[in-house]
Amino acid sequence: MEVLDGRTWKALLVAVAEWLIEKGKLTASACPIPIGEKTYLVHTEPIYPTGKRFRVPYRLSNGLMLDGHYWAPEAARHSRRLLQRFGVDPAGVLVAIDRSELSPA
């Protein structure tokens, strides 16, 4: 079982993408990674197929761009789909959250 650290929903997407990079799966040749007809989750540049820029671009360690504007349910769904796209069963990935860094309610 793999353990990824995620403190925010954007951090979850970043952690999944970075883990896939470490495993040699998420590369420029695998891009773009679409999540609809008009949007990409990961691409070599922060541009959607419509020509518009990513809303919240995040540069990954290998230079690829991740769009990180998703709210909780979308981030979780896109993280799961990203793993599945590269043949990783999401049930075998554990995301650890450091609760000490979360703000008290």
C-alpha cells in the first residue's frame, strides 16, 4: 500500500501527480490528460483545448502543469481517475492527512 500526504484537496491532486511522476508514469508523452471536452487536468503547458489558460496552474516537479482549481469532491474524483489512467488501483493508495496542521473549528 502506498501512502501519500495530502493536507488540502489541491495537495491531494499534487501528491497523486508527483507520486505518478516518481513512478515514471506521468510524463510529457502521456499529456494532455483531459477531464472533459474543454479542460485538461495535466498538460505540458497551462492551456485548455479552448485556448484559455488554466484557472489555478501548478507546475509539477517534471515541468508539467496541473490545473488545481477543483473543490473537494472533484479533486478526489480527479485524483482517483488519474491513478486509474495509469493502471493504479486507488484502493491500494492511502492518503495520510496530518491533522495537527489543520485549523481548529
